[in-house]
Amino acid sequence: MSTIILAIESSCDDCSAAIIKDGVILSNVTNTQEVHRNYGGVVPELAARNHDQYILPIVDTALKQAGVDKSQLKALAVTRGPGLLGSLIVGVSFVKGLASSLNIPIIEVNHMQAHVLAQFATPPVPSFPFLCLTVSGGHTQIVKVDNFLEMEVIGSTLDDAAGEAFDKTGKMLGLPYPAGPIIDKKAQLGQVKYEFPIPKIPGLNFSFSGVKTAIRYFLRDQTKENPRFIEENINDICASVQSHLVSILLSKIKRAARELNINTIALAGGVSANSELRKRFKAEGDKRNWECFIPEFQYCTDNAGMIAVVAHHKFLKGEFSDQSIAPAARMHF
Ligand code: KG4
Ligand code: ZN
């Protein structure tokens, strides 16, 4: 008999539902909230209300697209954390209610573990062990992955995440949130002309707050001399900032690959959509004989498909939770 699971993701500003059948994703439906565009970042209260409004139609659409009736579901999976508490509560409460009415178990999923297992959403898939650089709006991690549910964070950011560095730079440049994709587009029209300091962080950890401050002072000094500096040089500024951030990310993953002697390397998270990161990651891979993996775009940004992949493996191992689960804003694995 086949195993069909409905998975829900509501940790930040994407409300998503997916159906997985015997490890194959049948549908992955995501609504990215637009309400935060003019605020320079996600407004937690607005995000929670928006999830509340969208969760039911999103689940309905995911079931319809998969051609599945809820009576066929064997379990319900949900992101328990990390994320925004108000947003997580919406997903967790929804799943608790539906699980009790259908009398099926709940599977709790760690959002960061799910970003890593997004590699298995569609083929080709990496072999174990591999290293995964997860770069999103909230997190920057290097993860050593030994098996589907056995993984270890070996490097992470001490302050801002990589996506946050893109988004906060965008805010300084007057761009709407999320600025990452806009910086990416503008960078393609510009040239790397300005340099910023490389943070001296030991080991495999990252730091982006110093870079952010350096960019702030750079823009302040330049606009003092020429008030139209940003307008006149926006593409070159974007190209320079983007190239700098990508260099920081690649230098640490190169170091991790060397130190651990692992040549299967994956990218995950929203920032892995960045064209410069993808291009230079693949070029490094060619140079160093890495096997490189980047999930399809719909599985890079927050989505329930990746939650469903983790749920599938937890189901196989019988790892279930009960009605007592509570969302966790902070969560490690
Ligand atoms: O994984 P994700 O959807 O959500 C979080 O878990 O945070 O990542 C969103 C982040 C945002 O910071 C956004 O600016 C960034 O990914 N992002 C990009 C690009 N597309 C999305 N950053 C740089 N270049 C892109 N093309
Ligand atoms: Zn995420």
C-alpha cells in the first residue's frame, strides 16, 4: 500500500503545501506573500495573518493537483521550526486539527534539515556523504550530510544571513524587499568596480554584519560627494556587492571541501537562485572535480516539497509526534 503524506510549510513568508507519495512529490504549491515588499523585511504579524488566510486554499490546491483525497493521507507533516513563531503556529495548529479529525500521525520537520533534503526533491540526487551550503534569508550554514536524517552543521553565520546581506544592501539602495533577486538582475547589467573588506572569521563560520557596515559607510561617503551616486551607479554597485558576497560564500565551502575531503557539494536555500553564485559554484566544481548539485528553483526557496521529503524518511523510520508538539522559533539539529 502506498504512503501518501501532506506537508505544510509556514515558517516565514511562504505558505506552502505539498503531497508526496512513496517519496515522489506529486504537488508543491506555494504562495509567496507580497505584503512585505514595502517594509524592507518580513513583518511577523502580517505574515501570520496571511498564512491564516492562505493555508486552506493552498492545501486544497495541493490535494487537487496531486489528485489525492484527504482520506488517502497516511500522515501530516509540518515545519516545527526554526522560524517566526506566529507563522509556525498557523501551520502547526492546522496540522494538529486535521490530524485529529483524520486520526493519522503528525511528523514534525526541522526547516533547515528540509532545505538540505531539497536535494532529493527531483533527480539527479547526490550520494552520501555530501556538503550542503544552505543560504537563505534567515540562515547560512555548511552542513555535512551523512544520511537522510544524519547531518551536522559544521559552519554557520555568527550574525546576518547571506540573504539578509542582500536584502539589507537593497534597502540601503532603495530597493523593495526581497532585494536579492533585484540585485542579481541589476548586477548582470553592471561591472565589479568597488571593493569591500573580506571578513576574517576563523574556521568555517561566516559573518556578514561587517560587510553590511562597510557598504553603508561606502554609500554614505560616495553620496556626500555626489548625491546621485546610487542612481548613477546602481548596476555597478549591485555587481560589486554580489560578487563580494559570493566570494565569501565560496571561500568557506572550498575550505570545507578541502578539510573534510568531500567532493560532492550542494547548494540550497533562496540565495542559491543567485546567478553569479550558481555560475561560480559550477566553475569551482569543474576546477576541483566536485560533483555539484542545486535543486530546481521551486525547491530552493521555502516550500513544502522539501518538508515532504524529510517527512517521507521520518515515516519510514517511524518517527512521529503527537498532539503535544509546539512550534519552536529556534531549533537545532
Ligand atoms: O530560502 P528563502 O526563500 O527563505 C528563507 O528561508 O529565508 O530565501 C529567501 C532569501 C531572500 O533573502 C532573498 O533576497 C534571497 O533568498 N534570494 C536571492 C535571490 N533570490 C532569492 N538572493 C540573491 N540572488 C537571488 N537571485
Ligand atoms: Zn528557508
